[in-house]
Amino acid sequence: MGRLLLKGEEAALGTNSAGAKIFSNARLVRVVNTTNAAHLVTLVEAVGGSTLGSFTLGAGGVVELEKEPLNGVFAANAGVKAAAIGYTN
């Protein structure tokens, strides 16, 4: 695997579908839970759109979420943050 590339600023996720973020059409997003409790993270087809899937991110958890460019991401708590990332060779 290559080096991690940061492709934008980290931002708190919105807390509903209308507040979902697409992170400049990113295909890969690093999601981190900065709180001491688990929170639901949801992927939607577009901002304000239907749910495609969701998962619970544990306290202090970090995942790399692969998505389509216009898919949005939101969480049950604004303490869950994300940033667009990529990898180089």
C-alpha cells in the first residue's frame, strides 16, 4: 500500500440525511469517532437521500469508508468527524 494522501479538511459530520457531507465527491473517507461513546454512521445515496447502509463506530474508532462520489455520510453525533483521503503508490 502507498502513502496516505489527505484530500481535504476534517469536518464534523452532519447529524441527519439533509446534513450529510460528500467531501468534494471523494471516493474514500476516513471517519473517526472523537467521543467516549459509540455512534451510528450512515451512508446515503445523496445529501437528503435514502439510506444505503449504516454501522456503529465505537468510541475512538477509525474506519476508511469507500463510497460513490455523490454519496453522503452523516452520524448520530457531531463528535464523529471525517476527511477525504486517498493513497499514492
